Amino acid sequence: MQILITHGSAARSRAFQLSALQLTLAVTFLIVVLMLLSGTIYHVLFQKAAREGWPVVSHIVKLVVKDEFAQRDRFMRENLDAMAQRLGEIQAKLVRLDAVSDRVSTVAGVKPSDLEMIRKATQPAAAASGAQGGPYIPLDKPSLEQLQSSVAVMDETADRTADIFTLVESRLFEARMRSLMIPSTKPVQTHVGSGFGFRSDPFTGRPALHAGLDFPADTGTPIYAAAGGVVVAVDSHSQYGNVIEIDHGNKLLTRYAHTSRFHVKEGDIVKRGQLIADVGSTGRSTGPHLHFEVLVEGVPQDPARFLAGNADAGPTAQLPPAGRSRRR
């Protein structure tokens, strides 16, 4: 591209040769300058005209600003409406969850006084202040302040429900632990030979108290812990032979007597169903079997009561017929 510049009839003409790149750069520079100039005019001239109330310019500026504000307000209103609808759905879910927490709490054995304490601790101050009043002014559309208030209330409700479920979980865990510590699992998978109560002593023939259950089985048959606990004794006794005692807490203890081999040692923590020993015929015994006792505060209890959930728990104490193999 060639540009000619002349100064009168007698002056020389000057020619400028522009390449395509130079022309592009020049046009770009011109556009940038115009944009900067328009921005300066808008921010300086138009805003000043709007503040000082110039007749024509201020009216144009107000129309432009009003249209921008209207679009922004419409956008915010649409988002607030959508947010309000979503908050309403979440609030309904929280109400249902609160009702579920009440039912679950009752099943878990949580005291109503504990729930009331949690509710009072998270109750909004306005609701707990007593007397209230004022005119009722319905609003068709929710405001940002109303939505923020609703979010705060739902946050408190969620915290309260979380506290309730934490308390319920704690109670259920305690119940679970108690069930794991109750000797309700048969230590040997066989039938009961001799039950709890008075019977004829197998050595003297005289009536004597049998303080446990006898499980006849072959020597070497596995013996399992009837419940979880701590092994407090692994010893040899003149009456019980090789004996293991497990403490289950709450002053409850189980005893496994006449064993032939130990698989645990004193101080071990065992769980329900864990292998602890093998059946034998050590101590005061007439043949291989397990003598199983349950003691509460040192007082022998009928193990059949704890094993009642098992159909094979067997009969309780009866005098064995003459000629029947008797084991202590």
C-alpha cells in the first residue's frame, strides 16, 4: 500500500510504502486507542454527567445503567428462587430425618431427657426467648436475608440430628459390646451330657451340685470361647485339671475345665468363637469332655440360660440313670 503526501502545487510529494503487516499493526493500534478513548469518555464524561444531571447525557446513562441493573436483578432473582426451592426440599428432608432420629433413639434406648437436652442446646434464640409478636407481612419472593436465616436454621437442625445419631451410635455400640461379652455361643459343637444342678457324683455316688454343663467329645476336639474377653487364668487344678478362665467384664467369668491342650495364655484378649483349647480328661474326670461354667460375681450360674439361643443347649440338671457314663 502506498500513501502520497503533497504540500501545495510547488511542493514535493512524499510517498510512504506500507506492508500488509505494518497496515495491520496500524489498524490494531487505532482500534485500541479508540477503545481506551471510549472507556475514558464513559467513566469520566458519562458518569460525571449522571452525577451532575446533564440534560441529555445523564438520561442516556440512566437508561443504560437501569437496563444493566434490571438484568442483574433478574439474574439474582432467578437464582434466589431456585435456591429457595432447593432449601425447601432440604428442609423437608431434615424434618423427616429428625422424625427418624426420634424413632431410632427410642429403639436404641436413648432417654428422652437426653434428646431434650440436645434440642435445647441447639434451639434458636428467637424461639427460646418466650413472647413474640409483630405484624404478619407475607413476602411473595424470598430475600437473601431470609435464605441466609433458613440456612442457619437448617445448619442447627443438621448439627442437632448429627448429635442425636452420634448418641444413638454410642448406645448401639455399647449394646453390641455387651452382646459380644455374653457367653451365648456353645464352646464345643456337641450335645450336652450333664446339666447344671444336683446329680449323683460320678465318683462317690452321693448327691452333689454340678456347677456347669458337660460336653462329651473326643480328646482333641476344639474348644472355642463362648464370648469375647480377657484370659485371666491358664492353670492346672486338682479338680478341674487343665483349666482356662476368661473374664468378660461386669463380674462375669467363664471356666473351661479338663482340657488337654491350651491355645491361649494368661493376658490374651480373645473374641467370640476363637480357639482356646482342646477337649481332654485331666483332673477329676471319668472321660474326655469339657466342663463349662459361667460365674457372676463368683457365683455359678446355669450356662444353659446363656446358651438358650442354641437349640442344642441341652437339658438342665437331671439325675443321670444308673449305668450312664458320668463326668464332672
